Amino acid sequence: MTTPDLARDGLLPAKPATLADLVAAVCRFRDERDWAQFHTAKNLAAAVAIEAAELQERFLWKTDAEVERDLADAATRAGVAEEIADVVMFAMLLADRLGIDLADAIPAKLAANERKYPVELARGNARKYTELGGG
Ligand SMILES: [Mg+2]
């Protein structure tokens, strides 16, 4: 079995792919398999959480230093990349299922975060916005 080349196979344009290109490719993968019937909002939200847990499992019981050391290994890094991709792809499918355009939702959330975490209050600390004391 050979690794598919998504650009060659027409699933994706040649790099750089846009967010819309990636969402379309993920939806096409789903539709070619007739899997939308299983993709209820509840199931997709669970899938996001399950894939996030798989990502966390890669780091479970390791110190930060051990994680950094392990990520220097190409195979380990590739496995982590796969779990991150799983999380993002299921999030894309959930957004599609709900009719949410991530090209709108992500900038809107980023703008909300900009308001909650002004640079002059948040830079260099990890406090929650409710504890920044900005008024
Ligand atoms: Mg996974």
C-alpha cells in the first residue's frame, strides 16, 4: 500500500492549502465513505474529545523534559502530529455539521480573546482573564 498524495490525487490543491481547502478535503473524505450519516453533533463532539484524549495519552506520566526529548524522535513526533490532525479534522467536521464557517468563527473568537487578554495585562503571565485586574 502506498501513501496517498492528496494533491496528486486531486483531494487538495498543491501547498499552501487554505483553511477552506482543508475543510473541503476532510468533508470529501467523509462523503466518499458515506459517513455523514454517523456524524451527529453529539458524536462529533465526542470524537473531538476522544482524539484530544489520545493526544494527551502520548504525554501521560511524562515530565515536560521527557516530552521534549521524545518529540525529537521523528516517529514519536509524527504520531503526535497525527493526533493533533485528528482533533482538528473532527472539529472541522463538527463545524461543518453545524453550519459554522471556521473562517468566521476563528477570527471572532480571536477578537474576543484579544478583548479578554489585552497584551499590556496578559503578556508573560498565564492568569485567567478574570484575574488580570484590568477593570
Ligand atoms: Mg487518533
